[in-house]
Amino acid sequence: MQSRKKKAFILAILTQILITALTSCKTLRPEEKKTIQIEASFPPPYDENGNQIVILEDDVVKMPLWYWLKITEFAVDVETNLKLQELKE
């Protein structure tokens, strides 16, 4: 008789603990994702007068250093955008 009472008591305690644990859980709200966008636009291949900046001469592409640096800045901005988007996900 004593062992039946112990078993019933233990089952009642376990049931109470499980019911409390299962009913007290809350679902978390979905996290809002904010996208970060760095403004990046490819530099135009024409200057303000409409002249071509990049020239092809004898199978060699020629361009001024300032234009090459603008292209490099664009590439860095695009890579930064991709890395930031990966970190946010």
C-alpha cells in the first residue's frame, strides 16, 4: 500500500512539473530583420562632356587612375554590402 502511494505521489509530482513547464513556455516573437544598404553605383564610363573615359588602343584598355580608383571603390562597396547582409542573416 505504501509503495502504491509513493508511486502515485511521484507520478503526481512529475505530472505537475511537466504541466507547469509545458504551459509556461512562450513563443518568441520573430526577430525583425533590418537590411543595411551602402549606396554603390558604378561610375559612368563617360565624362561630363560625353567623351569616353575608357579607351581601347592596340588591345590594351587605357583609363585614368582616378577612374580606376572609382571602380575599385565600387567593388569594395559591393563586397561590404554582401558581408553585411551575411552577418545580419
